[in-house]
Amino acid sequence: MTSPNGSTTNLSADPAAIRRSFDHTWATLSPIGRDRVSGGYNRFPFTAVDLSLREWFTAEATKRGLDVEVDRNGNQWAWWGTPTSGAVATGSHLDSVPGGGAFDGPLGVVSSFLALDALRAAGVTPVRPLVIINFFEEEGSRFGLACLGSRLMTGQTNPDTARALTDNDGISLADAADAAGIRAQDMGHDADALAKIGVFVELHVEQGKNLVDQNASVGVASAIWPHGRWRFTFTGEGNHAGTTALVDRRDPMLPFATTILAARSIAETHDAVSTFGRVRVDPNGTNAIPARVDAWLDTRAADEASVSGVVRDLSAEASAAGTAHGVEVEVSQESWTPVIDFHRPLRDRLVATLDTAGISAPVLPTGAGHDAGILSNAVPTAMLFVRNPTGVSHSPREYAEEVDCVDGVIALAAVLTDLLTSPAETVTAGQ
Ligand code: HGY
Ligand code: MN
Ligand code: MN
């Protein structure tokens, strides 16, 4: 294979060997955090499951002779070569949404280790180090803010705000991190860590069906849709479900019900998607009219104006419904990610490298957020997608065909080979 820079590398990846190694590696990871009944995954940061995931990551790295370190924010780094500036970084995350699928995140981490194996089998001699990163709390499932590990590292989240984030049991990130051995007081912008990264490439299962529609096993990301999370709080009056006349009620569930239905119709008008997937009812008793309802809106669209339009119109609708029922409504933004356009020269380089390797990879946008998107504010980043036959994600039904996963490893290995054997100026500038 001849890379765009003209260096030839016989990345004679052996699909059968990769498949065997994939099966073995996947089998060691799969049981961790898996619900025996639903088959879904509950992998949340700074929990016993997370500790097992971190131990798995360290074991995979150690058996490959990689040096593992944990950065000030709790992200794990596995180094092939001496940590210096301008390294080629890859990896993804191991945490999940509640009841999530097996591939979202872990496919990128497993593929990174196997791509490293393929490079070594092909005798690739890197001119710079490779590092595999496991970012923590990418899903924001425990503390409510997605891509927390990469946001902290790049300074996109105030560390004091982050440390005060709490989970459903009221445990703060600071306390959970300290209990897990990560010094919460050290969390924050990590210029030293960022300086070590010349370029970051993340492989991820596609969360959609573009690759199915284009009959391709691997794709390259062009952009991430702007998206965010808003908390809608409906405050009424708790009371007895059996003795309170309808006219005397200030039931927050009613304006919330109006708001859920409006979220769908308003999303349609703005050509967006909106979801209320998480609700907290206080006191959540069958025979008690709720005092308060907290609900989280996740809304996304191809452009930022559409997302803002959804939030603006839905907030107005929620307030009007609240007034009609004597319920106070408060809307607060909890996270926001502007549109991410991936580094064009690097993206085109990946497409060219894959083409040279005989892999025709379409370029496609995604509505899903990723650490690569957050990091793109600080270093050139790119993403590879692996075909998802059903497009389903954030569900136990999420899966990818093994043959496509092997293609993903081969594609990642080809891309890493090019980036690891190219002159520095072509990598850090992504030229
Ligand atoms: O929510 C997302 O888009 C990502 O899976 N964290
Ligand atoms: Mn996800
Ligand atoms: Mn993910």
C-alpha cells in the first residue's frame, strides 16, 4: 500500500487473524456491565463497572507492552512509543447510556488495539508515537454532561461547574472521582495532554443507516450536527390524588404532557429531532399529584438556527401550558455543542488513504456527538464509521456485523499507518 505521502507499507492485514483476535478481545469486554435480562449495558463513570472497564483497558494495553497513564481528568492513555508532542491518537469511550448497546464506544477502543496489532504484524515503523485513549463519561449518563472527559481536557467545561454535577443519588462528580482515585481538584483544562496529540482519529459504529444505504462497510465523518440538552422544570402543587378536585389542582404533569407532544410537532417544523428521554417526577407516588416534574430535552438539527428555533418555540409552548394550569415553568440549558465540521484536509487524507487501500469510504455527517467532535476545537480530528445494519443505537439491539468490524480495523490500521509514517508537518497540520 502506498500512502498519500508516497511511503509504501505492506499492511498485509490478515482478515482471518483480525477476526479471531476481534472475537477474543470482544469476548473479554462484553460481560462487563451487561444486564443479564435486557442484554443492555449500564457502564457509568467511577462505579465498580467502570473500574472493571479500566482494568480491562489496562490489561489490553499491558499485554501489548503499552505504557498506561491516567490524565488529570480521569481519561486513560495507552502509549506505543515515548509520550511526546504530536502523537497520533486514536480510541473512543467505554461508558454507555442506560441500557445501551455493546458497540457505541467500545468498538472504537477494541478496534484501536487490534489496529495496533495489525501495524506491528505488518512491520510498520512509526516515526512518532501512537496513543489509544479511553475518554470517560462520553455519554453523560451519570453526571448529565456528555463528553465530560474531553470537554474538561479542552477547557470547554468549567471544572468547578463539572465538579458540582450530581448523579441521580445526589453524589457529586467531585466525590465520585475522589472515591475512584481521580483527584477532582486537579480536573480541568489540560494543555500538556493536548500538546501530546498531533491528530486524533476515532472509529465508531455508525448511529444511523447511511452506510447501509450506500452499501459501504466503512465511512468517513464530515460533520456532527449541532445539539444540546435543556432541562424543563414544571413546578405545581403536590396534593392527594383522591381528595383534590380537578379545579383545585396545579398538576405539573399536564403542561409537561403538552410539551412532549409539542416537542414532536415543533421539531417537524424546524426539520430537527427532539427527545424527552429522561423524566424525574417528585414525589413519584401513584396516589400523589406531583409537586414537580423535571424533564430533559435533547434536540438536534443540521444547523444551529433550527436547534435554537426548536428551543425557543417549545419553551413558549411549555410556558403557555404552564400558565393554563397554574404551573411554573423554567427552562435551562445544560449542554450545547455547536456544529462540528471535521478538519477538511485530514478528512480528505483519510478518504485518499482508504482509497489507496482499496476501501471506498463515503463521507457522511452524523447527528451523534463524539469526543472527536469536542477535541476538534483543539487538534485536527477525524472519524471513521462502521456500518450498523439496522442503524439502531443507544439500545441493546445495537450491533455491527463482524465482517464490517474487521473492515473497520483494517481501515483504521491503514489510516494510522499513513499518519504514523508521514512527516510531522503533514500530520499536525492535517495537510
Ligand atoms: O448523545 C450522543 O450523541 C452521543 O452518543 N453521546
Ligand atoms: Mn452514544
Ligand atoms: Mn459513542
